[in-house]
Amino acid sequence: MRWADQTLLVGMDTPMERAKFHEVVDNLKKLQVTSIDVKVRVWDQYNLSPLNEEQGQLFRGIIKGTVEEVKLAHSLGFKRVIVRETFEQGDGLTKHNIAALRTGNKRKLEMDFLLENASQYSVEKIKKIWRGVFLAGAETFIYNDGDSLLHPLSAARVLGQLVSSMPGRIEFIAHNAYGLATANALGAIQAGVRRIGTAVAGVGCQGHAALEEILMAQKHLLGQKIGETQEIATICKTILAAIKVPISSTKAIIGDELFAHESGIHVDGVLKNPQLYEPFPPEEVGLTRKLVIGKHSGTASIQAKFRQWNVVVPELAVNKILERVRRLAVVQKSPITDQQLWAIYTAAVGE
Amino acid sequence: MFMKDRRKVKIVDTTLRDGEQSPGIVFSASDKVMIASALDKAGVEWIEAGVPIMGKEEEEALKHILAAPLKAKIIAWNRAVTADVLASVRCGFSYVHISVPISDLHIKEKIKKTRKWVLEELEQAILLAKSFGCTVSVGAEDAGRADREFFLQVAEVAAKRGAIHIRFADTVGCLTPVSTAELFSFLLPRCSLPIEVHMHNDFGLASANTVVALAAGANMASTTIAGIGERAGNAGLGEVVMALYDLYGIDSGVDVGSLESLSKLVMELSGLPKVPQIRFPMLYKNPRNACI
């Protein structure tokens, strides 16, 4: 699998601080992305120095399909370039696009072509466009579902047809207007696509497939081997902080509160065997399990909490404690703190 | 396609039950009534309101909801335990959901019993609820990791005792869209009851698995507003409703115009920090041309 990162692109558009650039890139490399996409003009605006050799292999510069833009990319040191076009209905490749692709080839750049609104076109029309692009020297066709028109099975079907009938490489970038990006990307992967556009936490204007979700889904749901994951939550959150995009504390795979169990039935289950209510252990992604005492707690929760402090709560007191915990939680609209719990316990056993 | 020709499905919203189980969220009695009323006004026909056995505060909140002039059917969640069912009946519920674990993992490790025992307890609980005149739906917990034949068996037993539909709960969110499509094309023609799909978001697939299962022919789906719920949450009401309309031409009966205010209401009442990435259709926030 090859992951084409879109996170930096989103960050640079936000815009992020120039000082954070290297921190983001270093952390993206830890997530084993195979390329990092950036807009060439934005690279220029950020006053980033020309790409060194390593960067030339890692970064792909996005440009509009003109010769002028190819030349700019080349002068900045880009070795991999993406010509990005949005076609109006009925349009196809223009002679400018073809000239741009050819110019890039002549300068020994790896040229890719991204159709921003690919999902508005039929498979046949895509094949036609791709043939023209391939003949003009592009190596990868990047199918961008800019309008979020695909759902998981149509993504599998469409991309499956393309991957099996087209020359060169195909890449798929899913978007998340309906919360389907990760699912669409998985559908494409299962249909044979090996190059997928992703972003950490699926950030972006119309969202992306979330890299951490796809990696873990590959491991646990598709039974495929992936790299180490114990740092994934930390790395993702470092990147998100650097690009100043906040996420929910219950964001799948990396949210801090994912393994905070409160429901009595869930706590009871997790104490017996965490697999009952956890798809994978928190340590696998670098998170920790928490036991929350609140409105939904049961007697097992209370006992477990006190066991952490080497205290056994007398049977008669547990229900009294539970009743007071539930009442307080509703009144203050939040879980019970350790101090509050101790106070309730002390009062209950004292009676 | 005209509206009247669209296929229809039903949403069973569980913001007030599964949603509230989300870490740190507590709804007061008046919060619950407000949310239930807003859901009702938006056209949601089934509202899973809570768990009566959870205690006095919960019972009080539920009684308030039951007293409100809502069109929606208000459901109490129960285990297949006599005390649970009696608490629901005492509370005044006409619609009762009875959930049993159906994966061998849950049956062995959590309740330390057998499949046979589960079926017997389920039957007894249904009979008890029906003896009080309740309408019963049944829930198959951890169905995502269970033997599919046993799921069908549970449905058959439930149907025989008069349950009206069965919830397929993917408790730890481990289905993929492709496996969901395959699984439901297998289950639907063989199931003795209509299926309500209940997906979790551990791998970011709850809304996707939900719409795929509905497209495959399931009639009903659980959602929560903003996808709140255990761990990474549930299928998001907004995402599911919009995807159904726009991508599948399926009518959920929910007013699209209410989705944003429902989300805002729950975010306010839950006290969760307002975070842009909370699960809500992005097309509401970012017009397409702003992104190109």
C-alpha cells in the first residue's frame, strides 16, 4: 500500500506556522506515508527552500496544468509533480494540460494527473481521459471524489473497474461530506487499489479518509500486516496540534477518551475480558483505559474503583454509594471525581 | 425519482440511551425531554430513551419523556432480566427492547452461560413483557462477532414469541462495508424478523456500514445525534440521513432541515467542547466551491 498524505496540504492552507513545517513532516514520516502532497505555489509562498534530494522523493508538488507551473515546480526542486484539474461538463484534456505533462517529462519529472471531480464522470469517460493523460506521459491517474458522490460499494465497483482495465497506476482520494471517506477508501483497497490519499484524522475542507482508521482497519478487519502502532495516537495528535486542527476526544483510534468506560455493563465486561467491549487494547495505539464513575455506573464499577485503592467496599454500602453517585452525576452533569467518591464512601460506611 | 417512489426506512434514535453512554455525557431529565421532542419534531419515529433499571434519576427522566405529547414510539432498553423488564413496565413503557449477547465470546466470558440458556432467558423475558401488554423488540449484542446462524436462531425464537423486529448490534464496530453488504444479503432473506442495524464507530465505519446495510434491504437503523456513544460512538443521524437521501435515494422520514439544530442542541446539552470534526455532514459546514 502507498499512502499519499494530504494532511500537510490542509495545514498549509489553514495556514499553519512555517516553524511547524518540519515537525509535521517528521511525524508524517513516522506514520510511513509514501508521499506528501503540497501545492507548489503555497510552497513558494511559505518561502521554503528548494527541495533537497530526499524531499524530492517524498514530496509531490500540485500545480495547475500549465507549462509555466511545471517550470516553477522544477525550479523549486520538485521531482514529482501532480497536474490537478477540475473539468467542466463535457471538457477533456486541453492542449495546455498535454503541454504541461510533456514539459515535465522532458525535464525528467515524475508527472501524475489528478482529476478533482472524477466522480462526476462515467467509468468510460474516465478511461478516455486517462488514455489521453497516459499518452502525454503521466504515470499515475489520481481519481479524486471531490463531490463525495461515491459510497463504499460504488467506490469498490468504479475503482475496481479502473484498476483492472487501465495502464499505469491508479490512485484514489476519498472525501468525507457524508462520513464515508474511510469506508470508500477501504472499498477501493478491497477492489485492488494500492495507492490511497489520506489525512491524519481525515482533516480537510471536505474531509479525507483518516490514515489511522485505515491502518488499523487493515490490521484488524482485513487481517493485513502493518507497521508498529503503539505511537500512533501520540504522533497523530502532535501533527494535529501543529496544524492547529482540534479533534474530538472520542475520535476513532486516537481520541483520549476512547477507552473511558462508564456504563456498568461495559465496565463489568471489560474487567472480565477487555475484548468484550474493546476492538483492540488501548496500549496498541498508545492510549490508556479509564474507569469513569458516573450516572451509568454499576456495582462492579464501584468495587473496581476501590480495588485500585486496595479497599473492599462492604456489600451493604455499595448500593448506597451507587445511588448517591448517580444523583450527584445528574446534578453536576459530569462524572464523579475521586475526591467526591471518597466523600460519598466515607459517609456511606459511616452510617 | 419522485419522493413517493423512494424506498423508506426507519430511524431508531438512541442518543438518549447509547449516546449518553459516551464518556462524560450526562443528560438531565429536562435535557432528555428537549432532545426527545426535537427528534420527534424532526420526524424520528422510534426513540430509545434510556434504561429504567439504572435507578431513580433515570426513571424520573423517562417518565417525563413518556408524559410528553410525542408521536414517536418511546423505547426502554433492557437486558433479558426480570428486574429490568419490571422496571420498564413500572415506568410506564409500552415499547420494550430486550437485549441478549449472542457471540460465543460474550456468552462464555461475560455471562458464563450457554447459547441454550440465552434463548431460554430471552423467551422468558419476552413473555413477561408481553404479559404486561408491551410491544417487544429484541437485540442481538455482539452480532458482528457472532455465528450468523445463531443470529437467525435468536430471531426465530423471538419471532415465535411475538417480537416485532431484531437489532443486529456490531458492538465493537468490526464490520467493513464490503463484509456488511455480504452479511446482510445473506441474513435478510433468511431472517424471521425485520432487522434494525446498530453499528459502532471504532474504525470510523459506523455510518458507512449502516447505509450499506440499509441499501442491502434492512428496514431500520440505530443512530445517535452527532454520532455520540460508547468509545468512538455510533452511526451519526445527520450523516446517515443525508447519505441515504443523496447517494441512495432512500427516504428516512427525517427532516433534513432539522439536522443542524439537533446537532447543536446535543452539543450544548452534553457540555462537550465544540469541535469542528464532530460527526456531522461536512456539506453543511463547507460549501463545495470553498474547497476547490
